[in-house]
Amino acid sequence: MRNMKRCIGVVLVWMSMAQFMVAQNVDPVLFTINSGGDEYLEEVKKSEFEYIYRKNNSNQAVEKKSLDEYLQLFIDFKLKVLDAKLSWLDRSENYKNELATYEAQLTLPYLRDTLMEEELAREAYDRDAYDVYASHIMVSLEGKDEKDTAEAFSKINDIYEQLKKGASFEELAKKYSDCPSKRDGGSLGIIRPFSTVYPFESMAYSTAKGSFSKPFRTKFGYHIVKVSDKKPHFRDVRYSQIVLDDSIAIKDGFADKLCAQLNAGKVKFADMVKKYSIDTASVKKKGDVGYLSSQPYIPPFFADRLMQIGEKGKYVVLKSFLTTHIVVLTDVLGNKPYDEVHDAYRAKVAKSDRGDVLMDNVVDRMKRDYGLKLFESGVAPFYKLIDMTDTEEKQALYRTLTEPMFEFNGNVYPQEAFLPSFREVSRSYHKNDTMTSKEAVDKQLNKYFRELCWNTKKAELKETNADYRNLLKEYSDGLLLFEVSSKRVWNKAAKDKEGLARYFDENKSNYKWSAPKYKGCVVRCADKQTFDKVKKMLPKVEVDSVSKVLSREFNKDGKTLVKVEKGLFPEGSNDVVDREVFKKKVELNAPSFPFVTVKGKTISEPETYTDVKGPLTADYQNYLEKKWVADLRSRHEVHVFDNVLKMIHE
């Protein structure tokens, strides 16, 4: 008796301890899945189930399922995902790439520097109010080694000194620039936000009108930019035009004279459009073309000139490729307030190379947060190694890289940690060099630290942020469910002809029709002669071969004399069948093929599975899925912890 009391006491103590442990565990395991072994194949925690249950059973849901009912559905879901993992579908490159892409998108909001993002968006909006007319001289760095880079820097500075002494920018561009724009004295036309790389755009907008910049560098090379003009930019203009044939426009200065008469009010624009314009589209609208942005294609130079007019009601002569235009602006739209467009500008910032600026700023912040400290002695060997060819000596030096290289997040990392990333740039560096060896190593270091910061942040979020963790898990499981369902059910059902036929034979009573249907071919002929030949041929041709035989006989040399439709036709679905089979008085839908006939038979119920393939395939898929789930349930043990389930309130 005493021993029994002791056992009861031990059990009570154990139960109270278990309850205490569950209470202390903020995210206990709700259920486990295994295959009868000692180790669990899957552990599903309370938070994951709660997240999915709440999400799919909100008050707005069409049908709210009970907790117990939904738990069983969720267990089936997890069994399918486990089946995908046991089939190694989570090791496929497609799955890994899709999940990595989603994870990057999911992580980004947690890293965004919203303040700087807003600053860059506002800067782009403010710049968008002006068109900058710019030219440049470029000394390219493509294919240059460290020595050549130094020579390029010296060359651009020499050009700069000549400009300061009064040399012609256009002549120096023609003589020294490596850009195709040298033909036009370096002219690039109009520079606007997002039209070029961000460093070049910034220099163009910060350079005063009528002056040139100091030498600066982009990924393309060294530049000097000259700004000839800055003008207000209008968001859009509406214009009307008279399009003159060149033979008329240039004769005795006709275009200029007519433009002067219009500006003086001596003639009416609508009358001149009707009398002289050769543009039929705008003539119908009294010369109105509409807004510039609505036109399918306007040559850039012509659009630029339209925007430069700026003044409504003034008639101007503009030359196009083969014609001369007299245009007048009828509406000029100003820029929208920033509050109306700031979302669009922020989206542009994220997609442009400004996004690199944002990410560099975020990475710099994370480097500080994680206490990144680079040891100069640990980095120095890589600056020498990158210039070495891939020899045994270089491989031997790789094996000596064991010294501490940097400290990050409280841990010290040796040189070997950076070595795989370094090998990437080392293999490709000499193939297309646009930077010095030191710059190449530093760039790879930045890439490595960006990835290290990114991966560390993702690991933290998975550990500490339930929303992040659940969203990522949901997406991962969804990808695997799609792949394994395609493999076990959808694709299998679509390709399993024998299975479909067998399932149809076993369930014929489920596929009755309320009215007969015509099974066969509808034949339409373009003329009586063809029709008579077709009528003679049809009795000798099998239904499945009608289209092939008739097309080969009558549709050749670019002519189509016969059209064939094959299928299962209920009453009211086809004009020819309605007339020829169901004896309805209907008009034919293809009057150019007025001679019609049919070949086939009327059936009152489906003969084979192909007669009801759509609904049958859906039913067969449901059958395969139920069979699949039953098999999974039989092969795996599921244990639900009732004490944890009770903690979840509906």
C-alpha cells in the first residue's frame, strides 16, 4: 500500500512537472509524426498550427471549420509535405531557388532603411521637375588592368586641365572620348532621373548650367560632364498638328509663312488642317493628336522638342524624318504633388541602381550592429594572391590561410571563411578587368559581408519572429505540397488512361446525362463542288480520321475549302448539329462555309471515359488523393498532445 501511494505520488509529481513545463514552454509541440522509430520525422508546434488555423478560419471565411476537424486536415497536409521531403523534393534546384527568392523578399522589409528610401525618392521627384541637357567625355575602363586604370585617371585629369584653360569641350570629346556620343561632341541629349546610372545622374544635376564637372568615376569609366541647359519638365502635353509634305513645306518657306499667319490670327487652324494636313488620323479630329504619353510611338527627339515648347497656344514648326509639322500645345500638365506619386517613386528607387545605395547603407548599419572588425593582416594576403596565376604555388598558399581575418557578431572568423568567396573573383578577375586588384578584392569582401549580414539576420528572424517564421514555413510547405501533389495526384490522373477507364467502368452510374448528345464531326464546305466530293468520301472514312483526310484532300495551296470540328455536342452547342441532328431551325454561324454535313452518332449516355473526361478526371484525382492520404496515415504514426490542444481556444 505504501509503495502504491509512493507510485501515485511520483505520477502526480511527474504530471505537475509536465504541466509546468508546458506552461513554461511558450511554443510547445502540438503533434508529432514518425514511422515507428525512436526519432520523430516531424514536430509541429502550437504556434504554427494556430497561425494557419486563424488565417484560414477568420470571421470572413465562407465556412469556418471546427478545431478538431481542421486539426485532422492539417495533419493530412503535414503528412503530404513529409512525403515530399522523404521523396527529396526539397533538394531540387527549382524548390531551392523559389524559396530563396521568397525568403529574400520576405526579409527585405525588416532591413529597409525607410528614411533613406524616402530621401532618395524625394530627390528623384525634385530632379524630375527639370530636364538636364548634358554632354560628357568618357575614358573607358573596360578591359584595363591596374596600370591602365592609372593611365586612364591621368588622361581624364589631363583633359580636365585643358578644359580649365578654355579648350572646346566638343572638340576634346570628339578627340578623346570612348563613348559613341563623341560623334556629336559628347552630346547625350536630355538626362532625367533613372535614365542613366545614379552617380552620373547626380553629377549632371549638381553641375551648374553652362559649366562642366570635375572628373568622376562610374562603373563604365572616368567622366567629365558638361551641362548646357536646364529646363522645367512638364509631365505631359496635348497637341494638335498640321502635317505637311516636305515638297510643299520647304517651297518658298511655306511652313514658316503659314505658321506666322496662324500666330497672327490671320487664318483658322481647323481650316488649314483640312486644307493641307496629310495625317488622316488627326485631320478627322481637327488636328488633335491627344496627349503625348498616349501615342504608341513618337521619336524621342520629336517628343523632346514638343516638351520644350512649354507654352500653350503658340504655333511652332517642327521637322520630323520625312515631314514638317506645325504644332500647337493645347494642354500642358504640371507635375503631380509628391504625396500622390511618392509610392511610385519609391518603387522606382528600389528597382534602380539606387537600390544598391540603399542596400549598401543597410549593410553598413548591420556591420556596425554586428560589430564587424576587419584585421588588416588577415586581409593583406588576398591582395597578393589575386594577381597570381592558378599554380601549385598559389594552391599551397591557400593552405596557409589560417590566421584570424575578422570579428563578427562576437565570433572571430579565420581566413578560410572568406576563401570560397575569394576563389570566385580570383578565377574571373583577369578575364574582364574594369578595376584594380585591390578594388576587386574589396568588392568581393563587400559582397561576402553583405551575404553574411543577410544570412545572420534571416537566422535571427527565424528564431525570434513568429510571423516571419510562419510565413516562410507556409510558403516552403506550399511549394512542396504543389510538387508532391503534382507527382502523386494531378499529373498521374491526367496520364493514367487505364486508371481513368477502370474508374469510369466502376462508377458509370455517376455520369448519366439528362439529354442525348451528338458524338462525331461537323464538316463545313466552302462550295457545292467540294461538298459533293466530301459527301461521297465520308462513308469510307473513320470518324477519328475525318479532319486529317479532308484537310489533306481539300486544304492545300494556301486554300481552305473544308473546316472540321470534332467533339461531343449537346443540343444548343453547335449550329450545324442543331440543324442536321436535332432538326432545329437555326441560321449557320459561318456563311462563307454554307454547305454542311455531319458524321457520327447520337448517344444517350457516355460510352467511354473520354466522353466525360473533365468531371471524371476531377473525381479520379479526389479518389487518388484519398487513397494517398490513407496510405500516409497507415505508414506514419501521428501523436497529438491533448494538453497542448486544450490551450488553443477557438
